[in-house]
Amino acid sequence: MTQFALAIDLGSGALKVGAVSLRGEIASVEQRSYETERLPGGGAVQDASAWWGIIRELSRSVLDGISAEDVVAVACTGQWASTVPVDEAGEPVGPCVMWLDTRGGRRTREAIGGPLMGYSPRALATWVRHTGGVPSVFGGDPIGHMLHLERDAPEIASAARWYLEPVDYLTMRFTGRAAASHASMSAAWLTDNRRLDRLEYDAVLVRKLGLDAGRLPPLVETGSLIGTVGEEVASELGISPTAQVVTGTPDLHSAALGCGAIGEGEPHLTISTTSWISMPFPRKKTDALHSIATVPGLDSSSYLIANNHEAAGLCLRWLRDSFTLGEPGEFEHLIELAASSPPGSDGVIFTPWIAGERSPVDDRNARGGWHNLSVQTGNADLIRSVLEGVAYNSRWLNEAVERFTKRRLDPLRIFGGGAIPDLWCQIHADVMDRTIERVAEPMHANLRGAALFAALGLGAIHRDEIRSLVPVDRVFEPDPGTREAYDRLYAEFPGLYKAQRKMFARLNG
């Protein structure tokens, strides 16, 4: 009999719910989009209660026709570095403060700011030694969020029992239990990552920030089972009350499983709203200059490389929503137009930093733009340059990650909505000069990964089986004919940031 996990993928702009077998086969998926509310002063929030309402509605739909006793697990994955303040029962007492929210930056700087890359030298040394990373002085992480709530929103802070990552909030709604893991709390940089078997927060770091440790959720092992689904929720959704809920995981972690890239030397790349390049790594390591670090990995004895571009697929969505460019504005039409422009977009370069940048430079003031336009530049050139600009950014990051790992990353498995068009995958292969392997159903890799996490927790599969359970639907080899054009344009790409960095600070700081 086929057994299923109810898998939830909470993205920054859309929520997916799927029924996925414990061997990673996707039976059904439903999706709902939503928007982030932007507030003055760098605020970015979403309604966590609305997520839960959407999940309940979509779950009933995807589970239609599946027997309750066949749904044996629930697994949540998705966005991380966001913060949901909740009460004792797990009900939100304020909006989710998103990873885009920078209002807490000044509070982080008050606590650990200084002259060395924006940090106090002692604080920087302590954090990197203990965790491998450090809270952002720009505020776009849980430390900035918690400090902002504690100092600037006392009415929310006083009502909050727990500060939860989104995936931990969802698991609490299913189980009634507040719990987190080293993986889900990675972006908070509050655990001593030299010893992943210690299920406790680092008292030194918590004290330096002046945080209330009592509002941090208790830690359990990554991939462990938190408990069964609450009876009321199980009855409403048509799930067995004996179904087990596995720890929530960031999309970084579920993507590694969903791409089958969990072994040493097996990297993966995404073109989602944001983008990253990651792979398992055997030890704690940090490249502070390029905002690359290892974070607690898939279990208590491993790490994953973490980094992030703030805008990848977001760039194409921005283009679609902001300009009709003489076409209806749908993605398919944009890709068709882009294909009619030659490799190199007739010399046009697009810099995709429309939401700031995190890796390989941490600069939330950075902004995007088109460069080298002329009166001959056409719509197709503008669109193709956006696809190529995201790929140039991936190449820039990949060079830093390869220096970090001291190995060539080839091939890279790719997933995400931006991986659906063959053209964008081929552009990445050509620009990066790397073989790109697209996993089957690339938009649902995180759902697959969440279900495989549950299967591992239940003992239904073995870790050695994972790669064989993830099919690849197409391989894209670099086209040597594009090498000269892309190398010539990419040679200018990092310099565009360096030349404009001070302007970005003056205009957006």
C-alpha cells in the first residue's frame, strides 16, 4: 500500500501543499499566491494566520481520494530567517516579520556593531568561532526581528510566548508543540555549531544580544519526529491522528533531499524567487567576506553550505508585472521573446540586485539595472539580458563557492520555477560553463524533499536510496559557441557592482 506525507512548502510568494509518497512520488499539488506587505522604514510582513487558513483549505483538496490511514506523516518546509511571534497555543500575536524586513538593523548594530565590516571585532570573532556565521547588521534575520519586536513593538513582545521560524510555527499548528532544530534556527546564529549534538542555545551569544532565552523554542534533533497531528486538525483535514509530524526544515535542506544532492561533492542550484548554490560539507567553515558559511545540515553530524541571492526568479516576475513590453506579459511570452535575441543580448547587461544582495556581497542597498543600452536595443534583448543577468550572478557566486570548497562544482542539479524553461537552464550552463541537470518536476523539489525527510524519520527509506529516488528529466551541456560572448560580458559584471557600490549607499542607505 502506498503511504503518503502531507507536504507543505511555504515560499516567500506562494504556498504549495502536496500529497507525496514516502518514495518522493508527487500525487497531487495545490498552490496559492500571496503578497508581502511593505512597511515604512524597511518593514516586510505577512499574515501567518492566513497561511494556516490556506493550508487547511488546500490540504483537503490534495488529500481528496486518499484514505486517512494512508497519510502517515506531515512535513513542512519553506522560507527561513523570518520570525512569527505566537502565544502559548501557537496563535500569532503579530505578523510574520519576513527575511526582507530590515527594521531591526539598528538594534543589531547597537548590540554587536563596530568598525570591522560593521561589527565589533570581539563580537565578530565570537560569533564566527561559535556558529560559523553572524547576525546581519542590516537586520534581515531573526536576531534583527526579535530585537525589533522587543525594543520597538512592546505590545507584540509582551503577548509573545515564542518566537518561531515559519516552518516551526506550522509544525506547532499541527501538533500543539513548540519545537525547533539546529536546521530551522540556522539563520538565528544562536547555537554552538561546533557541536551539533548539543540541543541547546549558546548562552554567551544570547546574553550578548540581551535576548530572553525563554522565548526561543526548545531544540530537538533535525529530522526527528515531533509528535502526532492534533485530533481536531486530523479530523478536519482527513488525516489519521496517528500521523507523525517531522521537524520543519528550511527550503535549503529540503531542496538538497528533493534534488538527490545529499552526498559529498553533490551540489544543487535553484532559480526560485531567490537563488543559492549549496552542497553538503564535512565541517564548520565561514567566508565572511562573501557571506558564505556552513550551517547545521541534514542531521546532527553534517553541514550544508549556505548563501543567497535576494532576487532570481523574482527578476522575471518583476519584469512581467512591471512592463508589458508589447506582449501580454506572461512568462511563456517573455521566454519566447528572449529566445529571439542572440546570446549576450546584443551587449546588454542586466544586474539583478533589485532586492539588494547577500552573497557574494552582503549589501542590502544594492540595486539592479540595465547597462550598455543603445537605440538598437529591443524588447527581446532586454528580456534575455534579465535571464543572463541572473546567470551571471550565479557564476559570480559559484566562483566564490568553488574557492570555499576547493573543488569544481560540476554537474549542478537545478530546480525551481525558473528551471522550467529550457532556455534559462541552457543559459546557466553556457554562462557558468557547467553541466546543469534539471530534476523532474523542478517546481516541486521542496515538496519531494519534505516528504523524503518524513520518510527518513519514519524509517521508511534509507539515506543511501535518496539519489536514486530523484529522477533527472534533462541534462544541459555548455555550448562552446557562446563562450566568447558570455566571457566578454561576464568580465564586466562584478565591476558594475564595485563601480556603483558607493552610489547605492548614498541613494539607499
